[in-house]
Amino acid sequence: MLFLVAALLLLGVMLGTVAHAPLTFSVALGLVIAGWLGIFAIRERHGRRRSTSAH
């Protein structure tokens, strides 16, 4: 998942979308997105474990 965020950030820089923003802003935004995806993955995994153990 982290690889995907890094790849999308690199693609954005190459295409020029992120090139207008400072590098620190782009990296910070990438870290926020990676954190959000990590929290989402943990919540999904925890939710699936709870529902399968109940059945």
C-alpha cells in the first residue's frame, strides 16, 4: 500500500500536478494519505475478524 502511495506521488510529480506545490507539502500529503489508508486497512481487518468469529 505504501508502494502505491509513493508511485502515485511520483506519477503526480512527473505529470506536473504536484510540481506546483512545494516538495514538503507533497510529502506531507502523501504521508497523510498513507496513514489514512493504513487506518482503513486496520479497521477493515479488525471488522472482518470480528464478523467471521461470530459465525
